[in-house]
Amino acid sequence: MLGAFTYLTLYVQGPLGAGPVEAGIRFLAFSTTSVAAAILISRFVHRLPMSVLIAVGPGLIAVALLVMTIPSVDPWIPLMAGLVLSGAGLGAGNVISNQVALTAPADRLGMATGIINALKQVGTAVGVAILALPYGAGVRTMLLVAAALAAAGALLPLGLLRGRRPAVAGRPTG
């Protein structure tokens, strides 16, 4: 999602004609929803299997990116709906990824959280690079590619844990 954000900013300030302040105000929907989702998902972290929780963030982001591609008379409607949904996905994903890191043994906790945070930065940079080519074909194409990548990110943890007893955050897997 954060890779796509670079190109959404260009789209909003280019073809949609928003100035920097208007674009920033509209993107507040993403930020505020991200914070609210982080607070809300934290209540479920210890109740649901980790494999399901890990899929929530990228799953919501995939749906959000698809929503942004819906043709509309007013392009702001699907864009704003998608920003709200993707904010929820990012907020949930951040909490859950941090919870995953906290399941590491105490002597490796710093390393685990450092790896998670470094991978977030690398993922954003790689996302910007990967989405440059489809953005050249149009914002809709870029959003579809980003949605496919997010969907893969949602399905991967579910596939990796197939046939295994799913772990719940804060509980041993054995």
C-alpha cells in the first residue's frame, strides 16, 4: 500500500487537480482510519489465530485497492472509500506484525522487532519500484497490480500454515 501511495499522490495532484494541502487533507482519511484500526484490532490479537490475523491487513488493503479502481462519475468517491479501507488494513497490519515479532524468544526480541521494522521500509521501497512500470500504463493498472500483490500477501500466511495448528499471539504453538 505504501508503494502505491507514492503514485496515488501523483494521481491526486495531477489528473484529479488537487493541490498539496487538499491532497493532504483528503489523505487524513487514511491516517485516521489507520490509527483507529490499530486500536480496534489490538482487542482481538490474543483471541484469533495468528495466521488469520496476519492475513487481515493485506486482505483489507487488496480490497481497498480494488475499490479504488471502480469507475465512477466522481473519481474521489472510490478513492476516498479505498483510502479508508486501506488505512484500516495498514493499521491492523502494523499491530499484527509487531505482535508476531513479540512472539520471539526474549533474547531475540530486539532482533525480531528490528527485522520487522526494516522489512517494512524495504517493502515500501520495493513497492515503489515495482509499481513504477504499471503506473506508466495508468493509475488503474497500477492499482490492480498493487491489489494482486496485497492479495498474495494475505493468502501467503494462510497457505504456509496449511495443516498446522495455528498459533495465537501470546500463546505457545506446541
